[in-house]
Amino acid sequence: MFSLAPELQKDCIELADWPLCKLLLMNDSQYPWFILVPRKEGVTEIIDLTEQEQLMLMQESAQLSRLLQSVFNPDKLNIAALGNMVPQLHIHHIARYRSDIAWPKPVWGLHPAVLYSEQQIAELKQALQLP
């Protein structure tokens, strides 16, 4: 049975369940930072998914990427599956701007998180057209 890694539960806000993935929002309002997590138990690498699931993951990643481009109009989309700290397969999608506080460095651990307010979360869901 699928369960979300404790680190992701602690650091993220659950937004939606897509056909394969759980869509999360990193609880740091300094960056539009979203994470896709395939709802499959014990998966640590993309190659652990079936070919059909791999294709679905790429489709959902592309869907999220297009959504982030249209809503946030970033200078760059950073998309990565790292897993050094959290082995559960998860794909980061971060809308980056030359004006953000971490540019051009990675966002990980550079600045303390600034948590979203309930209103900001509601506004983000509305902008992304999520229930």
C-alpha cells in the first residue's frame, strides 16, 4: 500500500491526486515549487515503474510543466528527481526567476522556508484550477 515519505508529509502540502501521481506543494512561498510522487509503494527510481507508468509520469510532468509556465511565467523550470535525502521517487518542478532569492543557485537549504498562508494556498489552487 502506498504511503507518502514522512519528510514529504512534513515539508509539503497535498494538492491533488492525478492518475499516477500525488501532486504536492513544497511549503515554501519563496518559490513556486511542486512535487510529483507516483503512488506506487517501494519505488525509488523511474526505472522501477512499468513502461506504461513511466510514460504516464512523463505525461503528468509535462502537464505540470505547462501549467507552471502558463500560471507563473518563469525564466526557467527546474525539474529533478534527486532522492539523496528522501529515497521515495519524487520529481521536483520549480519555477525559477532571475529575481528569486536563490538565483542562480539551487533552492535546497539556501534560505529558511517561508510558509504559505491558508489564503495563499487557496489562491494557488484557484490559479492552478485544482479542487
